[in-house]
Amino acid sequence: MKLHLCDYHLEAGRLCHAQSKMEEASEHFRAAKAIVDETGYFRRKKEL
């Protein structure tokens, strides 16, 4: 389930970035990075 949560945070971060909501985007990217580091979901590492 955490991998899906990581994907959600990445997509939400992209959406916020596109809407110029940089602070929210950063929060989503930070959450995604924490999940990648915790789970080893390195397939998404390059997207961070």
C-alpha cells in the first residue's frame, strides 16, 4: 500500500507544481522521498 501512497504523493506534487503551489508540492515530494527511502522503492527515485 505504501507504494501506491508514494505514487499518489508524486502525482499530487506534480499537480501542485503545475498550479504554482510550490509549498504544497514540496510537502508531497518530501513525503514521497521518505517512502522511497523507507521502502526501497528506488524505481521512483529518479522522479524525486
